[in-house]
Amino acid sequence: MVSAPDPLETSRRMWAVDPASRSLGMELVDLGAGTATVAMTVRDDMVNGYAIAHGGLVATLADTAFAMACNSRGRTTVASGFDVTFLEAGRAGDRLVARARETALRGRSGLYDVTVTREADGVVVAELRGRSRAVDRA
Amino acid sequence: MVSAPDPLETSRRMWAVDPASRSLGMELVDLGAGTATVAMTVRDDMVNGYAIAHGGLVATLADTAFAMACNSRGRTTVASGFDVTFLEAGRAGDRLVARARETALRGRSGLYDVTVTREADGVVVAELRGRSRAVDRA
Amino acid sequence: MVSAPDPLETSRRMWAVDPASRSLGMELVDLGAGTATVAMTVRDDMVNGYAIAHGGLVATLADTAFAMACNSRGRTTVASGFDVTFLEAGRAGDRLVARARETALRGRSGLYDVTVTREADGVVVAELRGRSRAVDRA
Amino acid sequence: MVSAPDPLETSRRMWAVDPASRSLGMELVDLGAGTATVAMTVRDDMVNGYAIAHGGLVATLADTAFAMACNSRGRTTVASGFDVTFLEAGRAGDRLVARARETALRGRSGLYDVTVTREADGVVVAELRGRSRAVDRA
């Protein structure tokens, strides 16, 4: 008896060999069909010249959750781009949690929304909308 | 005799105390009125699970050039958000160069376009459009 | 006895004197605190050279729902921009329904998500994310 | 003797049968390889409840220039989405000019930037960045 392949395997394999997320101290909190939650604590070397979390790194956290979510369907999928809005500044020591969910999936194209919150008080730090595209042969 | 303040000082001061850009190995190549060029070499700890430069970190490079450019007018300015499109994959060892320029400046709001190219062959890796807002009292 | 002003009045007044929405045959279906629903039937003069609903006009429908939603808080608010993704083509005769909701509101800045569906089968035609800014003195 | 097909034919054919652009009074001013200029005068029925040009219709003008530009390469191409920023209000009577140019073209995906100016004084009214995708079999 052969079991069907687990569609979450693509995301899990990616995560296991992702040096960037690891070096930024990210933690994969949760993974589901079309969803993913990734957390990161803002380190002293992640703040910018205004002593707030570098917007690019907040986006990198959200982009990582997006990548996990859009690869959770069992197809090799890449980000073609994203739009991010910064709503609140993160500070060194803040634990940020990025939750990604599938907003639309149509053929090879997907749209994923990611909300980044500060875990301590639930304040929304950023909203990212990611655009994905499956690139496999299937 | 008192000399007028140099508007580029805001960006220079930010850069001097920016731990995030430093820890990612970024280099401020050029800075002008409304423009900035920042370079970064993709390290082994900056690639994702597909062995290509993490899109978030490519965006972080472009976002940094954007931050330098929008603070070059002598006003304290923050990014309210950005949109990024990924056009080509970066690899470990690639030196990426992000050039930011002012597309529009109207009151407190600015729009900056950043092109990220791979230095070796000039191929465009990503295009970012940043939205800024001056937050000082002036 | 003086009653408190109804925050929805700003949106209602705007709608009453909005020639553009009227000339496009739009209907204000619902209005709430931070939400609005606007419908439009694709006319023969709203399709493009590929005989599908002009993307700009689908965006105009969604932008109108966004404008109603972001003005529903009792403050004069303008759209500073939006991002739209087209997911399915609309055809002449299709009744499209745009539902806007508040994703974030922080000081003068707001973020609104609008989903445009084809009423007949509920298929999502487009997703718009609008950025607003209150411009009154309050 | 057979002449090579003119790649601009796709755009020209689209324009000739585009009821939406016609009903909005748009004029195709110029068309080139990867570029297009389209003009529109803001009519009384194109302003919103604040008596300024409806942002959606300004975006529709820019989207039309984008569509002409991205179809100028001889391949059937559709807009997958766009981001627009509003910089200045248009008024009834203003003639607006949208100039689209190709920022990137890679495989089936393209990126087009459109600047909308008020003809009378050259002030920039809006900046749109469009994302296109060729959908033909070629």
C-alpha cells in the first residue's frame, strides 16, 4: 500500500535547508494547507539607524511565512513579488509573529496575506500581500 | 560664519549607527540629493531553501537604499511601505547593487524607485517602489 | 437635546454627489463602520479590446467601495493609492460586487481590503488593497 | 513577398475595438515598442464626491496606457495587476496624459511604469506600476 505524498513536505524540506531563516533566528511555529506561522525575535543587530526594527527584516519575516504558505500545496512555488505596509515600529527584544493565509489561488498564481504582530500586546506591526507562482512542470 | 546644514547628514548619521545594514555586510556606495546606491554580496547564510538569495533579503538591500535616499533631503523620513517584484534569482557570491532615485516628492510624501542589479552582468534582479513619509515637525 | 453626529454621514454625503459612480451605474448596497459594499453591472461600453471588463473599471468599482469604507469613520479621508490583482475576467452583463473592510487603522493612515466577486457564482474577480489618509484638521 | 508582422498590430487592433476607452473619451497619442501615451480629459461625470477626478478613472487611464504598451511586443498580454499612487488631484476640464514605458520584460512577465501628468502644467497626478503576463501559446 502506497500512501499519498504529504503536500506539506515541500515547505518542510525548504525550511530544513534554509540558511537565511535560520541565521535570522526564525522559528516555524505552524504549517497547514495554505497557511504558515513564523516567529522571530528582533535582535540588536536587526535595528536600523532610528533604533527600530529594519523594515526590510520585518518584511523578510513576513516573506518567509508567505513562502512556507505558498509551498504548502505540494507544488514548487516562488514569490514573484509582494507589497508591504509598515504600521508600527518593532524594537530590539520584541518577538514578532507572522501569520500567512491564502487569499486566492487560481491556476499557477496565488495571493497570500501575512499579518505581523508583536506577540506581547498583539499590535499589528506590518501587513504584507504576496504574489506567488508555481514553477513546476505539473 | 555659520554654514548651512548639509541635508545629506541625516542619511549619513543613520548609516553610521545602523547595525542591521552592517550585519548584512552592506556598503554605502553613493549618496546624493534623493539618490543612494548600496551594495551587498549574497552570503551562504542569505540563501533560502531553493539555494537562491532570500527574496526578503534582496528587498532589505533595496529598502536600505530607499531609506538612505528618502532621508537625503534633511528631514526625518520613514518608509510607510513598499512594493517589490523579483525578476531574477541571486546566488551565493553574487554582488548585488541597489540604486534608489526619487520618483516623486510632494509635501511629506515621497515615492522612490530602486533597481537591484547583479554587478557581474548587470542583469536586473528586482525592482522596488518605496513609499515614504516625513515625520519631523518642520 | 443634541444627538451625536453619525460618522456614516461623510460617506453618505459623498455618495449623494458622486457623478462618476452614478455614470458607471454603481449601487451602494451596504455601508457600515469601516465597511462598504458597492455593486456594478458590466455594460457593453465597459469592456476592453479583448471583450472582457476593463481592469481599470473593475478597479474603479473596488476603489469606490474602498472610498466609502475609509470615509465611514467621520473623517474626511482620501485614497493615497492602492494595489490590485486581477484573478478572473468579467464579461458584459456580469454583476460585480465589491466588499470593502478595514484591515488596519492607525492615526491618519488606514488599510482597506476589497474583494470583487461575480454575483452569479461567487468567483473572485479581483482583490484590491487600498491605502488611505485622513486629511481633516481634527 | 511577405512582410514580417508588425508587433504593434496587437495593440492597434485592441484599441480599435475597445469600447471602454472610447466611452471615456481616451485618445491614443503615441505607440511604440514597449511604450504608449494615452490622453483623457476629465469630464463632469468623472469626478467623485469631493469634486476631484475619481482615482479609479485616473488609474483606468494609466491602466489603458499600460495595456497598450505591454501588448506592443506582438504577444497577447494581460494585466495581472498594478499598484497606483495618487499624488495630485485632477479637476473637471483637466487634460491628463498617461505615458507608459517598459521597466522590465523577462519571459512572459513584464513590468511597466506609467506617469500621469496634467497637460496644462506638467504636474504629476499619479504613478502606476503594472504587472503583465503574456498568455499566448508562443
